[in-house]
Amino acid sequence: MPRGPLSRVCRVLSRGLAVVAIVAVSACTPYSTYPPDDTGEALVPWMYPMPQLMATSLRTTYDKTASGLDTGSEPPTLVYSIPGDISVGVWQQVGVDTGIEGARPMIEADMAVGTPVWAIEQVRVRNLRAEVDVIFPVTTGYERATVILESEPFKPFRVSFFQRWRVPVEAPVYTGPTTEAPEAELEEDAEVDAETGAQSEVEEVEGVVEVEAGEETLEAETSAEPVTETEG
């Protein structure tokens, strides 16, 4: 029997309802964090998108702050730290995924000699939005930045906003990787690789520009207001 206009309308409506259902399910996704706190569920640190979010946030913060350090003609090495209780495999993956040549994990000796360190403080994911707090070095100590990433269904996260807070914070402490990967991580590695596929990379939006208030800066030097960077 030939399919008439009514049949085509039904097919279009069914597809539309399917999209609405996907969006509705996404909207109900709980607020997840790592390191975990009492605001929601804990993220699994070795599963997508955690390593990719950490790597992209480190790269973004390093690119925007490293030039502020007085290290001579050569840019400083990206020495990074991520939260504790994460396996050495994830530490290594994060370094590779930054795409920055020479990037290396923080070691305990770095604390003693005062090596500049970029450290992931916390990752928060709700639906298709992620926020990553990064501690970064300045000439007078350390400050905090928040990298905001957004995604669309079935697409990787992209950097959409960079917020730098002119507030001194404590220097990162050495956490170090766990000596062994959790059993669940070992069991799920192959499964995760297959599932993430093309989604395994977090892409950064080009053209993120810094917006400063005052004449061109959003803060007084002594205030706690953020210097923000938005998509240009």
C-alpha cells in the first residue's frame, strides 16, 4: 500500500518526539563532581569525559596564563596535577591529551623547589555543561580560574568561557597517582574506548578572547570579580 502524506507526517512527528525525549532525559541528569562532594553524584575519573575535560582545561589555562610568568625567553614547562585517588594511566592520558610538548605530572620534589604547577581542583558536570576549576601560578603565588565547557547531544565538549579570579589561593599540594588502577577501570577500559570513539576528544572553540573591564577590564586590581573570556 503506498504511503500517503499522513504516513509521512507521523514519521516526522515520531522523530520529533524522540528528540524531545532525549533532551528531557538529558535535563534530568544529576549534578556530578570530582572530587565528589555533597552536591550530587561522583564522576568516574577514568571515564569519558573526565580525562578530556581535565586535559582541555589545563591546556586552556596554561595557554592563557603561562606568559605572565617571568621565566625568560622560553615558556615554562606545563607541570600539572590532578585530584588524588586517580590511577597513573589517567595521569599519563591527561598529559598526552593536553597536546603540549614536554607536559609532565607534578612530582613531590616540585613542592620543595617551587616549580610552577597547573592543578585541577574540581570538575563539575551537569547535563551538557561542565565547569573545571584550575589553580595556576602567577608571579606572586597562585590564583584560580574556571573553564566552562559546553556540548550538544552526541558531540564533544568545547570551551565556551574562561573566568580568571584575581584572588590568591594556596599552592597546589602533591597528590600523585594511585599505584594501581581500580579493578573497575581495568575491566571497563576496552568498553570505554569502544563507546567513546570519535567523542574521545574534547575540542576547544577557537576565538575565545579575553574581555577586561574598567577601560577594558571587568575588575579592579583589589576586587574578587572575575576577568572573563568569552567567545569572540
